[in-house]
Amino acid sequence: MSQSEPSRSVLRDTLARLILRHDLTLTSAEVSDKGGLDHADGQRLWRALGFPETGDSIAYGDPDVTAVATVAAALEAGILDEATVFRMTRALGATMARLADWQVSALVDQIEHDVEGGKSDTRLAAATELARTAAPGFEQLMIYAWRRHLAAAAARVEALGAVDAELLSTTMTVGFADLSRFTSLSNGLDDNSLGALVENFETRCADIITAHGGRVIKTLGDAVLFVSDDPREGTRTALDLVRQIAMRTELPNICVGLATGSVISRLGDVYGPPVNLAARLSHVARSNRVLVDKATADALGDEFDARTLPPRPLRGFGNLSPITVSERRGFRSR
């Protein structure tokens, strides 16, 4: 056994105790029974949260019982039906899994920096110190951010009106920003450089989109999907993305597609023809160009110059004429 293996085992166990803040003493059957769910529903809950089944292994503690009891109480009270409870659980599990991976990757960089800089003697010491000191504060920040986003999401739904059919479907402008030549570029980068490039791209796009009042729906490594409530603001966002990303010598150029229409919002994602059309337009756009569909172009005012391009086949949409837009010279929108 190499000297590194015990250290990894100690690191895993120590960090688990610091993060979970409880001992693992129960099996899945025991935690389900104590929490008030039958074993099948307990396992279903565990899978919905994104965790593999643990069989007869000791893998749970008292907080797990509390979590199961919370779900059991919601089901028993009938406030939420079973389908809604498990849909919300799946959304929570998927979101938290991505957040945890993101946080750990950032912390790994911090740990390496602390060890190399002499702040900590070992990676184990650096990791345990971060778990002790940083985790509690970020837990409170996470709850705060969730509440603020929940309030904003509720306000968006309320603004759609009282018609039930409108609650999850609304008209909006969808944007798809795509890095040019990403595949060939990524083949020439090592893992660290590629990761830094993607993070830089996603961070700068998110800053620009939120500054314009839009929302990032998801990032796909070399692309960012976002939405805006207004076609003009969505177009300003797209042009600002092109302008600011082009100024960064460390980033490739980008192409942006915009489409406006009815979109369905489900589980934090958006679906509908405008989403697909925006992606198709970004794929045929030239570098540092914004292509829009007719619905978006029709909603733009004198602030923009629009030029219709020759028809071309777009998968799933037949032959369409994309429209390239640019900001009219000398026009000041603000």
C-alpha cells in the first residue's frame, strides 16, 4: 500500500464528518422506517436526489431521517401531491449536484494554492480547515441566494397573469451564444487551460446577461443559453456579448442566435421552437455576428440595423432567411 492511500482514506472520512456534521449509523431500510416512508419510497427519494442506492450498507444518520420525515409529512398532509414532491426533489438533487461539483473544483484550486504558498502543510490540512471555516458561511449564503431567486421566480410567474395556461408558457426572446472553433481549440489545450477558458467564458457571459436584466438558463461548456423578456433588450445583450468577448484576447470569438416566441419553462429549463431556432441560428452565424429570426427583427426599432440574408436550410425549420443585426451608428439607446 502506498503512502498516499491512507491519506486519501483519512481525507474522505474526515471531510465527510465535517461536511455532514453527523455520524452514519443507519441503513436505507432503517432511515426510511424511522422517517415514516416505506422502503420503496425511501429508495425512490434517494434516487430522486441523485444518489445511488446503498443496499444494506451503513450510510445514513439522524439528518437523513429528518429529510425523509419532511417528505413523508408533505405527502401525508396532501398539500403537495406525490408527483410534485418528487419533481421538486429531482430538481433539488440535480441543482445541488452541479453546485457541489462546481464548489469542489473551485476549492481544489484554493487548496493547491494554499499548499504551494505555504499557508498549509498538506492538502488534508488545507481541506479540513476550509471545511471548518468556509462551509458554514457559504451554507447561509446558499440559503440566502435560494430565497432571493425563489422570490424573483415567483414574481415572474405572477406577472404572467391569472390565466392558468400562461403560468408555465410565455413569450420571450431566447439567446444562444456559442464559442467559435471550440472543438479545434480545445484539442490543443491541456485540461487546466481548457477548464480556465470555459469558466472565463461562462463567467463573463453571465455578468453581461444579468447586467441587461436577462437570465442564464444553462451553460454547455462552449455555449450559454439565456432568455430576455424583451426582444430589444435581448438584442442589446447579444451585441454586448459579441463586443465584450471579442475584446478578450484570451477568449475565442462567439456567434449568437436569437429567436422570439412561446417558451415553456420546466424544472429550471426552457423548451420550445424558439430555443431550437436560436441554437440553429448561432451555428450558422459568422464569428462575432448576431443572427435573429423574423419575430425578433419585427420587434426591433430604429436602434438597430437589420439585413436579411439569403435563405439557408436550418435543421427542423426548413429553408429560412436569417437576419443579421447590428447597432445603428450614432444611435444612443440610453
